[in-house]
Amino acid sequence: MRKRRILPAALLIAAIVVAVGLYLFQPWRIFTSSTVIEDLPVAPAPASQSQGPTETPSAGAAPSAGTAPSAGTAPSAVAAPRELATGQLISHEHASSGTVKILELPDGSRVLRFEGLDTSDGPDLHVWLTDAPVVEGTAGWYLFDDGRYLDLGSLKANKGNQNYEIPAAANLGDYTSVSIWCARFTVSFAAAELTT
């Protein structure tokens, strides 16, 4: 009689342990992958202020030699972003590769960009700017939450080219590296030292 009560209780405990393990480790992520390909960010160049008044030709008249085209017909210039820092990802907890760039757009906004990112999928992955040194091997896996870091959000995908907005108030001088950080297990999947 007693054995009949122990068996269902043991099965219930085993099912709870398996459910918690599946939630925490998400083992199916070993077999999943996602790719995001975002264009290089661009912003319109700031409008230049003219020194004096310009004439607008009347309807049907061709602009004369010293007349600027009207604002509605001028093509908007697009300036390329300026590279502020760059680095190469090294593998930590998972094999990873790719380039990291910090870019400043013509409007003054800044983005962190991954190019050619290739890492493993995992639970609760984030992109961090940090002040930690980048150390190869297992000694570098756990350093990034020891000091200052700025969470730029969840990793969009484990492969591709991706852009992450850097808040305007962030002082880039405070950060020397980037980490793809697994918040669930407090470990770095990959990191890059930033050089200017």
C-alpha cells in the first residue's frame, strides 16, 4: 500500500525537476538558429543653412545660373556613419566570431553594430558595453558583470548583421569592450576589445 503512494509522488517530483531543468537550460537551443540582416545605419546629413536669400524660379522657368533649386526638389544627401571604435569577437562559453563596430551617425546618434556575427543561440542573451578587460579562455567568461556595463538590449539573433542603439547620455570613454552576455547563467558567450 505504501509503495503505491511513493511511486506517484516520485513521478511528480521527477516531472517538476525535468520541467525546471528544461526552463533553465532550454536544451533545444543547441539546435536552433536565427539570422537578422540589418542595413548599415544611415541618417540624412544635417541641412546646411544658406548665407543669403535664394531665388525660386517661377513655374515653368528653368533655374538660372546662381539660383539654388527649391527645397522640395533637392535630393537629400546621405552621409556615411563615422567609425568610433572596432573589435573582433573572441569565443568564450560558445564558439563565436564577427566584427563589432561603434558608429556615429551624421545626426550625432550612435549605434553598436555586429557584422558577420556567428554565435550559439542561448537563453536570455544581451548585448553589453563594459569596462571589463577581454580575457581569452574560461578566465574571461565571468568578468563582465564585475564592473560597469551598459545593457543595449536582447541579442536580436545569433547570426547576421545587427544594430543596437547606444543611449545619447552614455559616455563611450567609460567602456572598453563588448560582451554577448547570458543573463540566465551570468556568463559571456563572446567578447570583443574595442580599439579606436
